[in-house]
Amino acid sequence: MRKTAALFLSILTVAHFSSASSLENRVNQLEQKVKQLEDRLNQLEGRPIIQNKQKESILLNENKPAVEYVLLEKKFHKGENKLYDRDDKILFVFNITSNFKKDVDVIYGNLIVYDKNGNELLVQPVKVYKPLDILKTNKIRPGETFRKTLEIIYEDDKPNLRYVKDASLNEIKVELKFNKVEFSDGSIEFLN
């Protein structure tokens, strides 16, 4: 008897809410939910998300890229076989400038290295953020330029890494391609 009463109340509740909103409103809600699910699937599959053209710009200057960078130097770090410093590393030192209107916590992307003929030598996922500093904020402020070192763990048995380690900056091309940004207010944007 209790199961029947509970089932009856459930049906009444669903019927009440479904009749309370018009069919058009329910269809709009479902369309929005489907769009959110499609965007999430595209994100998980690594496809670019098509942004709504009516959306307010997140950039300070529309004529500049979201993140500008200048490669200052490439160097090699020999690991000291200590707990915190075991690996040899190829280090790329950049000046990075944020063109976002809001404070940023982390910018995600890939560091890509090409040879002088344009052949891709390696792709390394990277996270760009400011290190924690007790005296200063670690947020990336709008328009701020800061220095960031990105590293690739060096393995001598990989010929592409040997080439990158030994090559001068004139013999290689280094790119940063950013695809996602996490703002300090908790919002996330996917970049094309």
C-alpha cells in the first residue's frame, strides 16, 4: 500500500511540474541541456568548442592573441640525482603576457618544437601559472607580463630530444598553443 501511495505521489508531482511550465519552456530547457552536453563531449574529445557570437569578449584587446609570449632562451639542466632534482631537463624561458580581462590562475596548452624545415619534433602539454609568492599574488593580472620557465624531461635515448637539446634557437622553432584558461573567479574558457 505504501509503495502504491508513493508511486501515486511521484506521478502527481511530475504531472504538476510538467503542466506548470509550457511545452515551449521545457523544449528550450532541453535544448540548453543538450548544448551543454555537446560542449562537454567536445571538450573531453579535444575538439574545439564553437563559441556563441553574442558572448562578451574575455580579451582586453581583440586584435591581440589571448596570450602573447617571447622565447628568451633555451638551456639544459643536468639533474643532481637528489630527491627533488633527479631528471635532466631542457628548459625554455619565456616572457608571457596575459590579454585577458580577468585574473587568471592557470593557462593550459602545448609547447611544440619544430626543426628548421617545419617538421614537428615534440609536443609537451604545459600549464602556465605564476609560482606562489608570499609577498605577491600568484594570480596573473590582466595585461601582466611575467617570466616562466617550461621544462621537458630529457631522455638521451630519444633522438628528437637529443636534437632539441643540441640545437641552437636558430635551428628550431618553438610555439606555445593555448587551449584552456581557468580564471581566478572559477570560470573556465576554452580557446580555439
